[in-house]
Amino acid sequence: MPTGVHERKPSAGLHRLARSAASRLPREVRFNLLRRMVDCDPSPDSRLQLDIASTQTDLEACFALLHDAYVGSGFMKPDPSGLRVTPYHALPTTTTLCARFDGQVVGTLSIIREGVFGFPMQTAFDLSEVRTLPGRIAEISALAVHPDFRSTGGKILFPLMKFMYEYCTRYFDVRHLVIAVNPKHIDMYEALLLFRRLATQEISSYDFVNGAPAIGATLDLQGAPAQFRAAYAGRTPRKDLYHYFTEVALPNIRFPARRYHVTNDPVMSPELLAHFFNGRTQVFGALDDRQRALLRAVYPEVAYRGVLPAPSNQASRHKLRSFRRYSVKCPALLDAEGSPTIDLDVLDGSRHGFLARADQPLVPLRSGTARIQLGAGIMANERVRVVRKVTSLAGLYYGFEIESPSTEWTRFVRALESGESSASDAGQRVERVAEPAEV
């Protein structure tokens, strides 16, 4: 049992009474009251530690905490495993954050960047207004805080939210967040974290949370700092989420160590997939044939074959192709004869090419030399040719073919293919993009 932080929790009746009274106040008055309650400690207790859940022990504790929180709120029926595990947790595009106090898991949330299954909330909400905007999207889901820490003034919640904010902006290459929350909690996300509601009206029955009502909302992380600065102007540092999110460095947070400039930190080994999705739960057994085929496209290695559910013979007719493209974020410079140097952002790579965003138009079929920073102190110089242009509201995107990959590029791609992209060579996987074959 954690000690030293929790306080006596007010009764549920008092909470309901206070919430009912506050709901009748004008919107701005409610929001100002909520912002007055902010207390973000810039020097949390050293017993609080936050990092990515990557071991069986940590993931088990996170899924158990989530299960109990969701069951207690009526968002799911009790599962015999005592865990809440979803198909999205199996994907390399999902990262689960973990908060521990004195060694015990006391908080968790999952960040789901779009993968082969899409987003949980897209089954109920129209995300087209976010999809038309530049930048990657991630859904924030599976948030839970241990009951002993829910009335402690945000001593777990605020560090967890800061970790989420910094991880998304610095490591996950995400610009837009989307959430689906119960209507009784939407004020907190709008008032404190400045989420904006989606145009879709409230969903009266959201299957992903056992038919509970839900409201969708979004936050543009690129514009968030200016919004936070305006909303919290004039407040003391402990009451100022702009200061907390953008200027405070929490030593309690351990960020991933990466050798290369990849954009996610997948952890699901064959052993972990077998344990959580075939052993402790039967999540894989409940997948439909297309989901099974997509999952096999994401994990094509021999080591995963005995773990992943096999599609039926009929499903084999759904042709899928596995694009050996890997999600990265590498700055680069393009030198073309007779032209000034052009800045590039390399966004995905393969053995013989890459996709990059350019800061100015490029001539198709133009050749040149790309100097690509693959990681800290790791450079690759490649002779390249522009082979296609990708039209997007997010900017100018071009496909490049590498004429003869260098040793550095080849080593880089092999590391991505094997999953050894972290600084510790811990066998972490990177994202493989799998898509349906064109008809």
C-alpha cells in the first residue's frame, strides 16, 4: 500500500453533490474553478517514477489497474483474467506509460498512434476534421490512477499528463491528440488541458466502454503552448500548466534511449504477445479474419508465427502486402547540382528509398546527394533521385530512390528490420507499415 501521499477521500455523495452544483454554473465560471484546483508540483516525491511499461510485470500491473478502474466505473464487465487488454495493445504503434510510487504501479495510460487497426474511437466518432489537418494523430486511452491516489491533488495525474505531452511532442512524432471521454469528465479535459470537442455530438452508447456515453475531443499539440500560456496567464508556477508542461523538467520521468531517430518504442515480443493475448486473455482468439491477416503482416518474422492467430483459408484471399517502410524522423539536407541546399525531414525509410517532407518544391526525377542524420553522431550520405510527389495538406512530400545504399544506411535499415533500434539493443521493434493490397 503506497504511503505518504494519499489523503482521505471525500465520500462519493459529496462528489456527486459538488459535481451537480458546478454543472449549473456558466462555462467560464466552471473552467476558472477547475483551473484554481491545479497543483502541479515541480519537484515530486523521488519515490514517484514514470517510464514506458515494457516488462511483463509492468504491463500486467498496468492492465490490472486499468481493469479495476474500468469495472468500478461501469466501463467494462469483470474479466476472469482481472486485466483489460485490447487488440490495440498488441500493435507496435501503441505505447503504454506507467507511473510507480515506491515500486507499485499507481497510474497508467496508453498512447495509440494510428496503426493497422485504426483508432478505437473511429468506430463511433467521425475523425475527418482532424485527418484533414497536417501532422500525425494519436488517441489517448486506457487512463487509470490507483484509488489511493485519486484525491491527492493530481500528484500522479499531472506527472502522467506531462509525460504524455513530452513523449508525444519529442518522441512519438504526434501533432494531434484525440480522446473519447465520459460526459462527466469532459470539463476537466476542456478546462485544464484545453481539448476542443469534435463536431460529432455526444455518443449515447460507446461499445468500447461497455455502452457508456462518450464525447470526442481533440488537441493540437503544436498550438497548445500558446493556448496554455493565455489560459494560465498570471497564475503562480504551481497553478500554471503552461509553465509545468513547457519549462519544468521532472527527474522522475525516464524517457526512452534511442540509437536511431525512430518515432515509437514497441515492446511486444513473441513471449509477451503469447502471455497477454493467448494466455492471460483470449484477445487474439476474438479477432476477425482481416484483423488476423493484418496482425501477421505487422509481425512477419518466423518467431511470431506460432503466437499469432491464423486466418481461415477464406481470409487468405484478402491479399495484404507488407511494406518494409519504417517510421522515422531524421533531419536531412539535399544537395542538387545548380540548386541551393534544401532541408528535408525523412519520415519513413526502406532498404532502397525513403519518403521526406521538403521545405520547397523539388523537380521530379531530380538527382542529388542527401546527407541524412540517422541518429546522434550517425550520418549517411546517399545518392538519391526524386521518383514521386505526394500531395498533402501537411506540406510537400517526395519519394526518393537511393541509387546504391551506403553501409550506414544498410546498417540502419537492418537494425529497424530486426527491431534493434534502441540504444541498449533490447530488441525493441519499430513500426512496420502494413496496408491492404490495391484492388
